[in-house]
Amino acid sequence: MITPMNVLLTGGTGFLGEYIMAELLERGHSIWALYRSESRKLDTIRFLGSVGLPRSANSLHWFKGEILDAYDQWDNWCKDYDGLDSVDTLIHSAASTRLHMDDSGEPLKTNLGSAKVLRRLIERKPMRVHLISTAYVCGLVQGLRMMEASHPKGDFVNVYEESKWESEEIWKGEATLLRPSIIVGHSETARCASFTGWYILFQAAHLLDRLMGETANSSRLSLGISIPADPYATTNVVPVDYVAKAAVRIIENPSHHNKIYHLTHPDPPTHKWTLDLICRRFNLGGLDFSGAGSPFTQPRNRIERMVWRQMQTILLHFANNPIFDRTLTESAVPDLEVPSISEEFVEKLIDYAIESDWGQSTQ
């Protein structure tokens, strides 16, 4: 018997947040969803409607505000939104997914700033706390098994990962830390709203295919580019629906609280498998792996320079190769199957992304 939760959800209009919201509603929980954009709220309402949710008029409540104002504005929000003060569970999914620091201070401004603000809020308004982090808080790792535990500060691939590590440090031992790996589209529909991460590989190949299609006499099958990475290392990708289902089921059980969980794939694709699929899909050839630490092949002509520029964009996606232990996750949700990363599934992901113009068209 599941005990209904009264959830304060941040980031509910984000890609993962929408699926967490849908899963909570499906399983009978009530939600107070913090939002700041009317258009994003309407998009999320349309998404929920498309899957027949919410089913109860009292199960979903919206309230508008900025997450960085949560501590200062909490009393005012509770006055303006009757019932908000009854929340007993915080699921913090809001985040800036920028990989590099911009002029406004993102992603540190939102990711670290919100962790600090919510930590102060919990001292005033006690709640059970569950944070969406990332498995890549481990930093740059070559083939080592990373446990479901706190990590010492490492060499991070980007500022986003560092901001998530710093956020975890604030909550260490006092919140459930849910660490998904690289999130991709829905396992059945391929629906996606954020074409970053693994998608950059396919977007670069798609662009390269289009550029070479406009180039006369291009030798697309003998590009002669070697990528300095281990072909049999893996990139851990996981469908968004699995992450949402696993997160909610873990949160529902108090015995699972205040632990760390890797919401990752137990059988991720190798770099070679991914590159071979890309080459078949976009009719490219002459791309291979020369091993980690090898020098990048220097371009010899205009075509190779064009390929080289695209490969520079995606190189970091082959560079970080941790192996994620899933002992606690498998113990918490033993019956929840992780959808396989098959060629058919990846083709659906690519088709959906192209049809959506890589996020430029309306979802």
C-alpha cells in the first residue's frame, strides 16, 4: 500500500520533470509545482493531457515564482496559495543544464544557488528531500567502477557536473540523491524535449551528412579520421521514462530515503557500437578509434577539416567512461526493467530529433 505524498516539485516543466510529474500523478500523489514560465506550464499541461492526466482536480496545483526566492518568499507563497504549506516531500528537479559558465553565472547560479536556498527553507519548513543529481558527479573517469556513494572532488568535464557535485555536498546524508546518467527520449515514443548530451553525436553526424551532400565529389566513405578514445568503453544513456519511474518508486519508500542511487543503464552501448550505427545511418565511413590518449588525426584537406570540426564538438562525449554500480538501485526497484538501447530504439530517437529539428520546432 502506497502512502500518498503531498509533493513540492521544482523543475516540473523540464524534460525529466514532466515525466516525474506524470508518474507521481499516475500513482496517486498530490503535487504543488513551482513554475516561472506560462508557456512552459501550458506545454506541460498539454503533455499531461495527452497521457490522460491529472485524473483528480485536487492532485495538481501550480504556483508561480523563482526558485532562488524560495526562502524569502515562502510565507507569501503560502498566503497566496492555500494548501501549499501542507507539502511534506520536496523533489528538486529544477536545474540549468548549461555545460559552460555564461555571463549570468549559469549553471552555478541556479544549480548551486537553489541547493543553498532550499537547504535554508527546509530548516523552516521540514520536508523529506529528494534531489535529482547526475551520475557524472564522479568527474573524469576512465573505466573505473563508481559506487553509489559520495565522491571526492574530481576533474570535471564541464561546469554542470561540478555544480551538481557541489550541490550534493550541501545535502550529504540529509537527502536522497538520485543520479541519472545521460537521459534520452521515451523508450516507446522517443519523445524528447532536450537534445543535448548523447544527441550531440547524432546532430553532428546529421549536419555533416547535410554539408557533405552539398559538396561535389566528396569521399564520405573514406574520411580518414581517428578518434582518440577506447572503442569498447561505454557511454551510459538511459530513457527518461525509466528514470522517472525509478525515482518515484524509490521516493515512495521511506526505507530508501537519504541514500544514493545510480539511475543508470546496466548494459550501455560501446563507443564502437554507437559510431558504427552513426556511420550506417548517415552513410559515412573512415571514422574509427585510435585508443585513449592518441593524438587526433590532423585534417589534410577541406573535407577532412569539415569532419574534424564536427568531431571536436563530440570528442568529450567519448572521453569520460565510468562504470556505474547499481547495487542500491537494483535492491530498491528489483522488478523495474531498464529498456534496452537497441539499434531500433536509437533510430527512433534520431528520427524524432530530426522531425523536431533538434528542438527548434514546437514539441
